[in-house]
Amino acid sequence: MFTNAPVGFVGYGYANHRLRESQQVINALVSLVLMFYWLAKNRVFIGSLLIASYGVIALVLSPKPGIAKLLLSSNPSGSP
């Protein structure tokens, strides 16, 4: 949904890693909102509430920021 166009301008290393990390968070939040909208449009209110509460618990109430990063990362092995 979002392109990686600005990655070439900031170079490689820490800034590139932080940009990709924030892009993953933005992509996850946008997909969560779109899924919530689709379920609410199709009158599946219980499922949409469960998915929204799971997203809030995973992003806000996680004891470490690494847990939210692990849940949102598309590469669970941890390699770059």
C-alpha cells in the first residue's frame, strides 16, 4: 500500500531501519482500520470489536515495545 520511495534518500543503516519500522506500523494500522470497516459494513460487529480490541491490546498495553514490533513485523525471524 505504501511504497519504499523515500528509503533511497535517507541511506542505509539506522534511519532506514526506523523508516521501515514506522512504515510497518502505518501499514498495520491502515489494514486494521480497513478490516474493521469491512466487518462493520457486513454487520459482523462482534468480529470487528474483537479485532479492534486485539489491535489496541497489542499496540498500547504491551509491556515492551519489542512485542508490538514483533507482532507487526512481516519478518518474524528477526533478520534484516
